[in-house]
Amino acid sequence: MKKYTTSLLLAFLFGFLFSCSSDSENKEVPDIVAPDLAFSIAGFPKSNTSPIIVSKSFEININAKDEGGISKIEAFINNEKVGEDSTAPYLINIDVSTFTSKIANSQKYKDYVLKVTATDKNENSTSTEQIIYIDNEIPTISAVSILENSILNGDLNEVSFTVTDNQEVVAITAFLNETELPIVEGDTLKINISTLNLTDGPNTLKIEAIDNAKNTTSYTVNFISDNTGPEIKLNSLIEGQIIDEAITLNPIITDAYSEIDSLRISINDSIIFKGLYANEINYNLDPENFAIGENVLNIEVNDNLDNKTTYSIRLMIHRRLLKITLENGTINPSYAKFYVFASDTNGELLDIKEATISSTELILNTAADIDKTAEFMITFAGFSSGYADFSTLSTIQNITRDNLKLINLKTPKRESVVNNKHYKVINNQNDIEINGYGSFYNSSYFPENDSLHVETRELINSNIVHSDKIYLKSNNYNNNVYSYLLLDAPLPDDNFIIDYSKFISDGVEKRFYDAPFTMSDNGKSTILTLFGYLNEADFNQESGHLLWNQGKALSSNFNPSNGILYSLDTQFTYYRYELQLEDYFTKRIGTPLPYYSYPNWSIDFIQNGNNIQINSTGMEHTNGSIFLENSDGINDIYRWNIIFNSQTTSTVILPKIPNELNSWNISQSYNTNNLDVQQVALKRYEGINSYEAYLIHSIKPNLSSRKTTDFMETIFKNPTYNVYRDIEDLFIIY
């Protein structure tokens, strides 16, 4: 039993010892080794042991190793936890914006202990510390001498400024747009801005400062670069433009950035305006103050930065002779060519302009230095062709630039035939003449078939209302019985019959006019043309009826005791007449006078080629006229009327034919000194006491002699026919 017991005991002990030996071999050794740890502050050397200055926030990079693994990385400032990271690579961003930077009393940096602790998974930890300074104040940029939106120009523009910081500024830079500028150090910092290579307009100056905590500040100021002068626009002129009258220069001057300061206007080297700029410039440029020919107008403008712009334009200074305005349709479409030209007193051409049916204005000027009192002449010339070549000219002489500056040509009344009818005439056994003429009709009697031809016309360019009557008259020369028939217009159709028995003499009176007739056999005569107007409206519209149109040859065999007989139908309200008495002619309103006295004038002429010597007497006349017309014109016809100052003119020099008219039929007659003078005359218009007054009162508004005054008289000489040719001064227009 003991043995058993001993054996059992031995067996138990052996098993216990064996068991203990196995447990001892399998038990783990405890981890008591702390992690390896190192850290650095971003932006600073890893080996830096001196205090590091940080600002607001900074990063730390941590290198931590442990065989059992890292559980966490913690950062502390003065034992206040400020960050943690548990994932490699380890990085902690630390915000220190709430920490004070300095010790209040000493204004020295306050020491802060940055501690980084690495803890492994067995709670073993390692800590590393670094003294840091915290600087949360950025540098200050101040006293910058350039203001926002300042305007700079030129090469030298100094800008001064100061930079301060609570500790130390380590870097200052300045940029002009994207280009760095050199900084000159001194009591103040200075830079220079050259704008010469800058584009005009907005630019930017930027100043940056960095302290030793890498606190960065910047100062940006925008400014304007302006190296360009003001812009000048002068829309009223073009290069080489002819200036012949005063014009207003109103240049439009603008500057994109600067204020406009001063203005100078000159012609060539002569300053005509100089002064400070106003908001609007209106300068009157009168060419009379400058020499004729080429001149250069210069406009110089400076802004308040002394940027200058010069605008130059070449101008041709001429002397304005005359302006002519034309209403629509003034030029007759029958003219193939129409010109207006000016000539000096010797007939030399000064200027010529062509007119067409669409022309509304013609300006005649000259490069000749003609003063305002120097005389010249204007000629209107038209050419037409058809059954014959026809040259028509009207010349106005003794014009000056002062006495006639403008002619307003009006569209004459033009008519077209609307009816041509023949009417049967009955009860005219003696074939007594019947006729009628008015402003819109004319009629002729054909005794061979007892018919009266009546032509009626209408105006194609006027709203004038004609009379509502047609007046037919008959004068029996055997018994001097004057009768008439007043019919409603328009006449009925072709079946209408004119009954001569209905002609009456009611209201007809026998009248006489007389004058100091010479009664010699010299071929002189008297002719009376009398018109009547039924009412005031017809008179104002010149819608009259011919009442009398007869003449008498005056000879030694004709010696009327009471004067010249005529018949007057007294039913009309207004009358107008034209009367020739030998070499005297007059136009008047009313009925003829019983007796006429001739004015104490005389006129004769001597033609010497294209010069015509005028021999005249008398003081009351103002106008002279010459009418040229070829006597043998069949296929080539010319008519030329010239008016002149009868009180000052003794020789009329015809203007030379311009090259533009060389192909006209009148050119050959002119060049061969073969122009025929048909008539010369002296005239007086009642109420117009000088030739200059006539130019203004009649020529300027383009009035006919009938509308010029109610009274005109003339003494004339017509060596061919002894009959006055009543030619309007501007007959070319009518």
C-alpha cells in the first residue's frame, strides 16, 4: 500500500512538474517599449531646435513607429490638447488663432510648449517637445501715395508707402499688373510706375508684405493709364472741301479718362482761337478773313495731363459769288443741257455749274481774289434740239457779292393742251372776225367753213384755278362796232353752235389814248394789248381775257384828231395793259390813260464784235437790256438777253463762252463775232429806284416784270422791226 502510495505520489509529482514546465515555456513577454517619435513643423527645417514662429495655424508632420503599432498621435500646447491623428501618415493641423502672441508687459513673444505624444497599442507613449512662438498679427501696408482710380501718364510716377509689423517683415514685393517692380528703400518705400508701355485704361498696382511668421498682407490699388490725347471729330468738313461762306466749327472733343483742358484753332500759322475748353465749341470760321487757295485748319486739344491731339484738315478757301435755289421742276425738261456760269467784267470765266431737272441748289464761287464790291455777271444757259438746235441764254451783269447773294428760281407755270375743237358759227354773213384769247384758251375763226377753232389748256404743275368763262370778241372794222360773247367754261361738246347774233355790245365804250407822236414815215407804230379780269380772284391768279390787241402804223398820212381809238368792255373789275407808243413801251394796271408823255431818255448802240457800246441819256431809268437773236435762224437758233445797270454802264462786254458750251450752235456765232443785236432798251420800274434794288426786289425772288411792279416803262431801239420785244430778264426759265 505504501509502496503504492509512494508510487502514486511519485507519479503525481512527476506529472505536476511536467505540467509546470510546459506552462512556463508558452507564456508571452509583456510590451513595455515606447514608440519611436519625431516631428517637424511644415515649412521649417527638421533639425531646427530654436523656437519657431507660427501664425494662426500650422501643420506638423509626425514620424512614429512601434512594433506593436501606433494607437494615436496627440498634440498639446502647454498641455492643452490641440489635435490628434490615428492614421498614418500622421499629420495634425493646429489652429492657434485664439492664442495670444505676446506677453502684455514686455511685448516679447510668449513661450509655448508644443508637445507631440505617440501612444502605442499597449499604452506605451513617447513625447517630444518644441518651444514655439505664436504671431497672429499680419504686416500693415499704409501711407500709399496713389489713390484708387488715379490717372497716371508718362514715364515717372513715384509711389511711396510704408510697411510695418509687430515683429519683423521678411519680404516686400510690388507688382504692376503681372510684372514685379523694383522697390527703393529709405524712410519710406518707393516704386516708380512708367505708363509708356501700358495700355490706356485700367491697370493694377499690388504690394505684398510677409513677416517671419509667414503672415502675408497685400494692398491693391487700381489706376488709369492715360497717354493719349483727346479725340477730335469734325463731321462738318471733309478733306479738300471748298469753303466759300462762313461756317460754324463745332468739333466734338472727348477724352476717355482725363479732363479736357485747353483748345487752340489755327489756319496755317495764324491762331484764330486759343483758350480753355468749354463743354461746347462753336467757332465761326469766315473765309473772308483768310487768303484764297489751300489752307490747313489745325485743331489742337490738351487734356489736364498735357496729352495733346492735333487734328489737321486741308481746306480750299474760295470767294462765294452767288447761291441759286431751284424749286422742283424749275429746269424745263426740254433742255438737253443747262448751265449757270459766272464771269468777271472782262468776260473771263470764274465758275460754272451744271443744273438738271432734279437740281435744288447751285453754288457759284471762285478761286479768284474778288472783293465784295467787285462786279461780275451770271449767265443762265440752256440747249435744246428738235426741229432746230436752240441756244438760250440770260445774263445778269453788274452783280457784286454784296448786292445779290441769292436767287430763288421758281417753277414756271407749264401748260398742256387738253382740247382742240371746232364749233359751228352761224349768222355771221359778213364773215366778221371772231377770236378769243385767255390764260387757258385761244380761238381762231375760219370763215371758209364757218367754224371757230378753240384750244383749251390746263396747268400741269400748279393748283391755280382758271376763270370759269371764255370771252369771244368781234370787231367790225367797217363800222368800228365791238361786240362780245361770254360763255361758260368749259364749252359743251362738238355739237355746240356759236350764234353770232348773240354777240352783244353792252357796256362797251369808245376810248382814246394819245401821245406826242412824230407822225413821220419812219416805220414806227402804236400797239395796245388790253386784258380784263372779271373778279379779284381771277386777277390774283392772272386768269384774264384779251379784250383788245390792235396797233396802228404811224405815218404822215395818219393824223387822228382825238388820238388812237380803242373799245373798252366796262363789265370787268380789273384791267391790265401793255402799250407801245413808237419807241416807248409801258406795262400798267388799269385802263389806258388819255395822254402819255415820253420820258426824256434816249438809247443807241454800236456793236464791236462781242462788245456793245451803249449810248444813253436820262436819269430815271435803272435797267438796261440787250436782246441778241440770229435773224436768219432756221435750223440753228440762239436767243440771248442781257440786263445791266443803265446808269453806270457804257460798254457791255459779253461773257466768253465756256468750254462746256463749245458744241452749242451759239458758240460759232460768238467766236466769229457774228452775234445779231435785235434790241436795246432802258427801263424803269415804279417804286424801284436803283439797279441794286431791282436785283433784290425782282431778280432774287425770280419775279416776272408783271409781278415786279404794277408799272414799268421803257425806251427802246429795235432797228429791224421797230416793235418792242417784251423779253423777261430770266426768260430762259419761263
